[in-house]
Amino acid sequence: MKVEKSGNPQHYSNLTRFLHLVTVLAVTAALVISLFMTYPKGGQPGDFWFEVHEKAGLVALGGLVLFWLWAAFRRREPSLGDWFPYLSGRRLAALWADIKAHLAILRGGKLPISDDQPLANAFHGLGALIALVLAATGTLGYFYGQSWALGVHEALGLPMWIYFGGHVLMSLVHEFAHDPVLRNMFVFRSRKP
């Protein structure tokens, strides 16, 4: 599949890369461990892997809170407004135009590169929101035993898996199409003088 460039490739700061890496590792660990851990049941505590899942969730929450704070204040990278274009008529129109451009490029048999565009940013915002609520509700259950929070936490597991799988898949598709999204996100660079 050929690559169709629709904008400038996104360049990320090392802080963004670091917070993304911490979050990816913690969320991945928590998700994978959730597949085989033993949950607490009938007054019995969870197993060792459940405890590791809890700790990974706490690390994920810390990384996500810092990531959200950084996204609120950073410059030259997608902002929270870019992540959530639904409250701005201008950003919503740009999102719709980007969706139509993606469809047109895909119909032509090409792969759109748009990491710094509205569709990719809205997708990232959705994933960041799911991850934050998942980690926050798990933490409420961990510290306060809130059953409603654990219910929300469990319900968000599948949407997080769908987002996670889609995010990884699209990153690999772009990387194999010679669009270096993984290298742009995970290769730390020294500052230019």
C-alpha cells in the first residue's frame, strides 16, 4: 500500500515520549495480566498476579495523570482541545473534513499519514479517556473498595482492549508502509542547539 502524506509528521518531545512509554508499559501489563489473574472472590484475596495487576494500574494512573497534565500545557504537540474536538465547531468541522479526506485517500488504495491531524488526535483522546477512567476506577476499588467503581472498571476492559488493539495495529500498518510512527514516538532524541 502506498503512503499518502496529508500533513507534516508529528514530532514529539522527550517528555511526551517518556510519559507515553510509561503508560504503554503499565497499561499493557495490566491488560495482559487481567487475562490470567485470579480475582478476589468470596472473601478470598486475589492471587499474586492480581496484586501485580493492581500495582501496574497504580503506575498507569500516575503516568496518565501526568500525561493529561502535560497535554494541557504543552505546545507544538496535540492539545486536549485536539484530543476532544467535539466542543468546538471549528475543530469538529476539521475532524469531519479529515474523515472525508481519509476515506478518499483509502478509496485510492493509499494509506493516509495524519498523525498530526484531527482524526488521529480524536482517536488518541478517546483512548486516553478510556485508560484514565479505567485506571481511576480501579484505583477507587483498590483503596476504597467501591463496588460501583469496580463495575465501571470491569465494563471498560473490553473497550480498552479494542482501542489498544486498534492503536497497535494502525501503528504497525503505518510503520510497514514506511511511515515511522513508532520511531517518532519511541526513539528519544537529544535537543537541537
